[in-house]
Amino acid sequence: MRFRLLIFVLLWTITRVQAQQDSAKTTLTLASIYNSNINYYGQVTTEKYPYILFNATLRLPSGLYFSGGGYKLLNFGPIVSETDLGIGYDHDFNDKITGGIAYSHSFFPSNSPLLQAANSNNINASSAYTWPWFKTDLSIDFAFGKQSDVFLSFENSKEIELGTVFGNSNLISITPAITITAGTTRFYESYLVEKSKKQHSNGNGKSGSAPGIVNGTTVEIVENSSTQFKLLAYSFKLPLNWSTGNFLAEASYQFSLLGNRKETEVKHQQSFFGLAVYYQF
């Protein structure tokens, strides 16, 4: 019942405001993204999972858009590790203020190693304000499924044009950004349980490694803090962009300080390297 109510509110909001959007053309954007490790709101697993993501987004003149995509973890399994479908709406209130709302649903295989497998649904509300010197983004996510979590992200970024190469249509730019992410971690409780079950079924568990116990840490201990709203990560990202016509290529580096210290084997200073290409029709 709660799920249907949330979807109704999302669709009602889109319907109420889409008539205000200025006329524009319909676009289709295709994206292919590689990253050296996957993270979920700044959190990572003990295992490193480089991945490739493919995505397509159809955006209508009203501001309404539809998206679909899939992850492939390069070192886990022969099949796609996650697929997702989404619907959303973006609106420009003026030259400085923008806002949006979106819903997405993800599909995971039963043996998924991803942290977000417990939260297959996500509702996002976001807003951005462009200052004279930088841009501020605020995003709130309600993720739910087997568990329910809330996340808040605050980001300041600045696009800096470095110039053109091989003609005026080839633009080089960087967009440094600092992001602070906070939220609850009920999803982590489910991840620990599933991880322990796999260790136990494979015969790799230590003594007492029954479901609910990982490296001697009981899930009950995790439960005591998983409902607390707390800092999850500080992140600094530096993307280098090259754009020409409808094509954009990006190389990025991200450094994160993680706030979740329940997994003692995880390094709490993480580096991520990414490559991405986008084409808009």
C-alpha cells in the first residue's frame, strides 16, 4: 500500500507541474560508464568490484523522462549484476534554481554481492542553485525494499572551461566537486546477513559463522546503529570532460573518506577511477 501511494504522489506531482516547462525537443542520451569500484552512497564492500554501466534516457519536452540501464560487475558472474528502470521530472524555475523528482526500481539476481540489493526502490527529490562562483546541489533519497533507508547528499561544484582543441567545437573542461553524504544503514545489516549465509553455505565460515555473524560481529550490534542518521562519506571528485557536438567523454578521479566503520577490513580512504562516454540524439 505504501509503495502504491508513493508512486501515485510521484506521478501526480509530475502531472501537476509538467505544463509549466518551456518547449524543447525530445532527446535520447546513451551512456557507457566504467568505474574501478562500485559504491552505494559512499559505502563499499571488502571486495573490490569494477563495473561497466550502460544507460539510456529518453527526455520529453515537458521535462518528463524515462531511463533504463544495467550494471555488469567485471569480476563477478557471467550475467548482468543489476538492471533498473526509472521515471522522473526536471523543472527549471528560473536561470538559477532547478528541481526534480524521480523514481527507479532495480532488479538483482539472487546471489547479488551489491550493498544496495536490499533497497530495490528509490524515490529521489533534488534541487540545485547556481551561485555566481559555484553550484550547490541538495538531494534526498528514500530507498526501500527489504529494508528502508534515507540519504541526504550536499554538493558544491564548479565548471571550469579550460579552452578548445582542434577547433572551436571541441571544448575541454573540469568540474571539481565536494560532496557530503549522510543517511541510515539498514541496507548494511542485510548485506552482512547475506554475506554470512554465503560463507556458511560454501563451508568457508569460521566457528560460529552462522547467519547473523560475520567476523565475530553479530548483526544485532549492527542493528543498534543502522537506524541512526549519520555521516556516511566525504568525497572529492575531479572530472575532466571533452565535448564536441552531441558527444561527451569524461575521465574522473574520486577520493572518499568513509564514515561507516563496521566492516573492519574496508579501507576508509577510497579512490575511484572512472571513464564515461555519452551521446545525445
